[in-house]
Amino acid sequence: MIAPIAVTFIMILYYIAYFGFILSLVGGIWKYVFGIVPLLLSALMIYVCMERINEIKKGEEDDLSQY
């Protein structure tokens, strides 16, 4: 269960750093447009992490067996 949490944490830090750099370069309304993107991606990553943790708790450690 540590791996999904670690990957989620690393990806959220990446989104913040990358889009923070982009926000420092643009101005005007683009700051708001580019500011929403990392928030949406971070929320999606947290949702996927929570789903993965629930799968692990149910005992579905290997999802490839479903396909």
C-alpha cells in the first residue's frame, strides 16, 4: 500500500512544480486556466489512489488477472 501513496505524492509534487513554473511565465487569465489544471489532475490522482487502496484491501493485488 505504500507504493500507490508514494506515487500519488510524487505526481502531485510534480504537478505543483511544473504548473507553478508555467504560471510564473504567463499572465492574465491564463494563470487561472493553467491553475485549474493541476488542481484537477491532483484530485484525479487522489481518487485513483483511494480506489487502488480499496482494491488492495479487498485482496485484488493483481488487476491483470481480470483481463
